Amino acid sequence: MKAITVIPGEAGSVRVEDLDGPAPGEGEVLVEGLLLGICGTDAEIVEEFEHGAPPPGRDRLVIGHESLGRVIEAPRGSGLAEGDLVVGIVRRPDPVPCEPCANGEWDFCRNGRFTERGIKEHDGFGARRWRIEPEYAVKLDSGLGDRGVLLEPASILAKAWEQTDRFVTRTSWRPRVALVTGAGPIGLLAALMGVQRGLEVHVLDRTDRGPKPRLVADLGAVFHTGDVTGLGVEPDVVMECTGHGPLVFALPEVAGRDAVICLTGISSANRLDEAPLGLVNTELVLKNTVMFGTVNAARRHYQQAAEALVKADRDWLDRLITRRVPMEEFGAALGKEPDDIKVVVDLTL
């Protein structure tokens, strides 16, 4: 069985190798791998070691956490059958488990002992065959087809919107205007879900080149470039999808009163000496602003994301997948080309 493996943190260690097929002990559902999405986390695992750890006792990790596969075998009573399209849930609860993990909320793990497929101490989905436990396999509407590879990143936004909705209920008014910062896959999926909620959505990106402006416009949203402080938009909700520190610190000034700001991006910068922390603190307090971070997703978020994708225009979803590469080109595909939105690996090639 061919699989994409890496030594986390060792640049140039990506290789496609022949491994033994997945053992039954790795999950009762046997899946044929179809597509594998590539994201920034994969690049960090390979090149920077900011994330990533192989299974205990090994130096190589089967990479890949954005999956799409077709069921080959499934046990009776699992709710799955041969031919079903499935996506694998990434995170597994810690072995203790902590209270959230014991209640299916491993995205809120309290002790950090969780594992993650293709990221942390658990082989991923970058293989032509993989196994999974039925409770961690999400069945897709067959009509989604290859678009199903977008489910894992969409689950991150489903959680972000769910948590935002909860913060919004602290008062009697309801949001009307949303700002999404960043028009990559995460930002565009955030905008999609904002539009589906009936909000006036604005999307800010650093460039107007390539397909992004048209994709935003075709959602019925408004595309912007430039400085966030000069947009003339006072959002009630902000979905921050870049992790760019200066932009993050500017958001409390831009947001309207009682706004909710959700941070989904991770910054690689460590310097805080130039951050206007005093001003940020003042804006947050005087304007009743909530700013919070979110990571990962529970099973219900995958299900919410699946519903959002089914409701979306399928041609629009197709246009998010801008490039397909064979397994041997995974390493080269970690670097984005100018017009890339979502790059995927065809595991059948």
C-alpha cells in the first residue's frame, strides 16, 4: 500500500513508500483513500516542526488530515456500507479521559493528551487505504463527490460559527454585518456560512489577483483589499482567518459595539513589543467586545459542515479546488502557486 510519510520537522523528508496495509486493529471500517487536502499545518509539520509527532516508537508519520475516501468494508450496524463516501474525524480523545473528551468534546481537551490523525502521534489519511472506527467516520451525501474533501476545513468554521452564535445570545440584538479576514479556503468557507446565515458579508484579503474576488462576489459578499481600518465597514461579527498579528490587534478598533471576534488563524510571530495592547484592552472593555480563539472540531461540527456543503452551490465548491497533484508531488505542493485556493492530492494516482 502506498502512503505519504514524513519525519516531522525534517525538510525534504517527504516520500511515498510501500507500507503494509492497515491492520484491523486500527479500525473496523476499511476505506479506499480518494483525495487528501493540503493545508498550512502540513507545511509546518514537514518544514518547521511547529506541529507534528510520529506514533510512539517511530520516526516517520503518515501525513494528511483532510480526507475523503470510499468505504470498502464496514461492520454490520455501523451505519456505513460499501461505496459510501466518508471523511475521517481528525482528533481522538485523551486516554484519561478529561471531562470534555469523555463527552465527545475532544476539541476542548483539558490536558493536551489527545492524538490527531496525520498530525500528532497517529498516522493520517495520506494513504491509498486506511482504517477508522465507525464513530470517527462521517458519511457524506453521495452528491457531494470530490467536494467532500472540503469537509474537514469546513468543520473548523462550523465550530467557529457555533461558538460565535452562543456569544451573540448574551444580548437581545442580533448581528447583521460580518467581516472575514483572509480569502483562503478557511476564509471562503467562513464567508459561505456567514451568507447562509443571512448576514451581509465582507471579505478582506491582501491581494485581488486570481479567483478570490469572483468567488466572493458569487457568494453575494463584498471583496476588499487594503488596510482593515479603512474599509468603512463596522462588523458585528469578525472571522479572523489569517493569524497576522498586526491585523488581529486592529480588529477591536474596527469592530462595532458588542461585537464578537473569532480567531481561527495561528501567528508564527513571537514579538508582542509593538502590539498596542493597552488600546486593544480599552477597545475590548468599552465596546463590550468578545475576542476568542477556536481550534479543531467535534463530530457535531463535521455534521454541521456537511449540511452547509450540501446547501452550497456545487459549482462554487468545485472552484475552491484549484489544483490536483499525484502522491509523488505532495512535497512540492506544500508551496502555494499564486492562484491556488485548495490544493488536493489524488491518492488514486
